[in-house]
Amino acid sequence: MLAAVSVVAAATTVPAASAEPPAPRTVCTVDDPRLAELSGMVADEDHVYAVSDGGTRIEIVVLGRDCARQRVINAETDPFDVEDLARGADGTFWLADTGDNRKRRETVALHAVTPDGAATLYRLRYPDGAHDAEALLLDGAGVPYIVTKNVLGGSGVYRPVGPLSSPGPVDLEKVGSLDIESTDTPGGPVGSAGSVLVTGAASAADGSVVAIRTYTDAYLYAVPDGDVLAAFGREPVRVPLPGERQGEAIAFAPDGALLAASEGAGEPLRSVPEAAALATARSAEDGDTPEGSPEPAGAGEAASADGAGIPALPAAVISVLVAMGALVGFRAWSSRRR
């Protein structure tokens, strides 16, 4: 059972420059056809657990550290569009069934799956209409946070207003926004526009660091006392993930290495060694205090550090983003969705 969530609206900050982390290193190649649309993963000492979007039932593919499939954890639940994967302290897998390219869903869902394949459905409802989302985090108390994917920037951060109940729905509240600046890291399906689109999230094994990724970069935040929302008020370390075809999956290994992978057949699983330590070192350098002192937003709303939910963008960038929106719509139409 998840702990109750208090209603706290807070602001988040604009990510800063890169901390010059190591370049990603290829670990192995993911060539399992079940993972052709790899969208989320978590890792332990010996395995990587991975999910694809689409499909007609829940499938968590268990890979060895050589990327070879060892087994599949199945549940008969038919999801709509699974986009990320997290794992609770008790070993339960949490699948974020939150994809909604056409923004037509009345509710989204989380699926809690035990290692032996028992699944529980929890439906969730946004307070402000439909959103597409591909990123899920659990805080130190096991409370889920969903980060939306927004082609115009200003990704929303949402969490349940109270304990989850099955099947629900339980209402979500917007508790923050995450404004990501464009970078010149190459990769992704839509060029530089992809560098502002949130496609995944991960938490270190001890909960001390969380990561938010785009198609091209990861942003690492030190987490104070298990408080994910407070972490987003700190200055992150940017980790470039260049050259990924459609990077959506990210995870931390137990040793703090950051693992990243892309959709597509035969794409590499890559590692950035000691990535989590970069975020904790940045936090220590900054005196372990949040960047700036943004005023809290009113209940049910959120703001960025400068009080604006969406950063000002040049007209050329807006044009690219609008084109990207059209591309996403075509992908949704052409991909299999229930």
C-alpha cells in the first residue's frame, strides 16, 4: 500500500549546463524482438528488466548483462500503451501505462506486477485533461510521480492526491513543471526538438539520485531525504546520450552507473559509469541546497523557477516542435494501439 500524499504544489527549475560526464560505453546489443519498441527498464546486480510499448498483455523481459533474454514475466492484463518501468523497494514492478499520443484517454494506469506475474491495476485521472507521458518515478515512500511529454516544453509533474486504490480511478494533482532547454546533442527522431521531450525516468537503487531523460540527454538530480519533488528544485547534471535512434529507456545499475537504450532492433545498451556520483558531488558543491528560492505555486498549479510554465522559444524552434507533433500523431496512427 502506498503512503498517503499530502497536497503540496512546488516549482521546479530549468536544467543547467553539462558537468562533463564520461561518454556512454556500449555494454551489449538488445536484439530480442520483444523489445523492438523498448520504452522502459530497471536493473539489479545481474539483470536488466525491460518493457516495450504496445502489445496485448503485460510482458517484462528479463535480460542478462549480456542482453540475452533469460525469461519473461507475463500477466494477462492488456495495457493500452506502457511507456516506462520502475521498481519498488519490495521488488514490485510498476509499469506506467501512460502513453497517449492522441491525448484521448480519460484515465491512465499503473500496473503493479510481482516477480511471479501477479498484476494489480490502478487507474489515474489528470485534473486538467489528457496528457502523453513516458516517465515514471517512485519517491522514498513509494509514491508515484508521472512526468508528461510536451512538444511545447513545460512538462508537468503529477502525483496521486491520496493512496492508490484498485481499479480506481484516483485523481492526480499537478505539483510542478519541468522546463528543459534545447541542447545540441545529436540523436533522436526529430533533431534538436527531441532534446526537450521527456521520454523516461529512473531512480538509483538507494533513492539518492533520480534521472529524467529526453531523446538526447539525461538530467541527474540529487534527492534530499527521498523527496523527488524537492530534487527537481536543484541544479542537475546533464549527461549527453548522443546517437540514440529513439532513446526512451533509462535505468541505474546498483553501482550507480546510468544505463540507456533506444527503440529499434539491434540497438545498444550503453552505460555511463559512476553517473549517480556526479549528481551527489554536484549537490555537495552547491551546499546541498535547492537552486534559487522559487515561490510555491497555488494548489493544483505549478510554475518554473522564473514563474513561467513554458520557456520562450524562437519561432524556428516552435515550427520544428509543431512538425514533431505531427510526426508523433502519425506514429500513433501507424503503430498498433488498442
